[in-house]
Amino acid sequence: PIINVNLILDKYKQSTGRAYIVFEDQHTAQSFVEKMNGQSLDGRTINVSLASASGKKSGGGGGGAYHEFVSCRFDHNK
């Protein structure tokens, strides 16, 4: 599942054609990259790659589950 999507905007609040998509696990992110990298979107080829990985503990108090969050870089070149 997708946890978050962050669209990158310029100083005029216009899309730069980039986004970071955060997935709950490494497997889902890698599968997304394999399926989407090199695909066509609006007549342009998109580049999708793994950007970074970091662990984060979710939940409050003394408990919580540990999830691996992986960001994918999505470039839609103009």
C-alpha cells in the first residue's frame, strides 16, 4: 500500500514533474518500480527509481509496529 505521495512544486506552486511515493514495504516499492519505470504517461516516458529507505516506528506509548518506508522517485520529464 501507498503511505504518502509528495508532489514536488516550484516556487510558483507549479508541478516540476516529480513526486516521491512512500510505500509501506520494500517489496511493494520494488514491484512498483519494475512495473512503472519506462512506461509512457501523456506521451512522455517516466523514470521511476528507488530514492531512499529508512525505518520508522509507528504507534504511541510503549508499543507500535515497525515498518520499512521506501520512497520512489517519479520523474515525468517535460
